[in-house]
Amino acid sequence: MSSRQPGPGNSPTEPGAVVEHFGWKIQHGRHLAPALALLEQRAERTGQRPDLLSQQELQPGQGEAVSERLGMTSVAAPPNLRQGSENALFSARPP
């Protein structure tokens, strides 16, 4: 686990920069709450959050809820082939 803080001065384009990515398969929305709780606990404990977050198999509307709850920007993700669930990518950096 890196001790760096996200934000200015740690641009992913700087030589040697680390981009931290967390990803979960949410199982059609069922495992969203534990995944978010883990990220929030980590942020409280360390002051860090991932630069990128990817989640698979969210239910419609859950992506927007994740964005709001974690304060991350949502970006387009390839569609999920299974109808009724979505994939989403989130960034800690402003657009």
C-alpha cells in the first residue's frame, strides 16, 4: 500500500507515479455495501482513497450513488452483457 496522497503533486503522468486501482465484481448489486464500507474505513484510517475504482454488475442507479457517497467522478465504462446490470469506472481526480 502506497503512502502517497491523491491530488496535485502526484500526477499519474509524473515519472515514478503510482496510480492505485481497486475493483470489485458487485454480484448484481448485492455486494455494494461491504465494498463501499471497506473503502470508507480505509479512507478514515489512512486518509487515502484509490485513484481509480471499477465496479462490475451494479444495478441501475447504483453508479450514481457510489459517485455521490465516495465523492468520485464517474466515467463511461463498457456495457455489461447481462441485461439489468451495469459496469462503472470512478476517478478520484476531477474531470
